[in-house]
Amino acid sequence: MPVVRIPTPMRTLTANKDEVEATGTTVGEIIEDLEKRHPGFRDRLLDAKGVRRHVNIFVGDEDIRFLEGLKSEVKPTDQVSIVPAIAGGSDA
């Protein structure tokens, strides 16, 4: 079963767990399973256009934006990582 790494700001949805298992063969199916097990995930990750701009999702080391998006394949041994985008920089 794929393991999903949960970023700190979303751990309130998973009883503070940093990793959870999820079922599915695509990223979209994984997100739907997370929503069933931990309500609130879908709204934090997706909007009407798909994956929110400030959220990055990786299957292994590959950003799903460069794969097939929500249709990206996930194998049972894969690790899926949810990574919030970090903004910032220097004013110097």
C-alpha cells in the first residue's frame, strides 16, 4: 500500500501522523482515499482546476505536474509526498 508523507500544517487531519497509508493506483484515487479516511484533505489539496498552485505532490522524486497530474500512476511500493510551496526571498 502506498505511503503518503504529510506536511506539518496538514497533520491536524491525520492525528499528528507524518505518514499514512492510502489505497489507489493513481494520485487522484490516493487523494480520494485520504479524504475518506481523513476528511478535509481534498479541499486542502485541490481546487476547481486540479492541484492547488501552492501544493506540490510527488510520486517518488517526480513532481506529478511533469507526469500525468492526478492520473499519475502510483505503485503499492511508492511514496507520495505532499509538499507545500514555500515563498520568500530577500529584500536586500
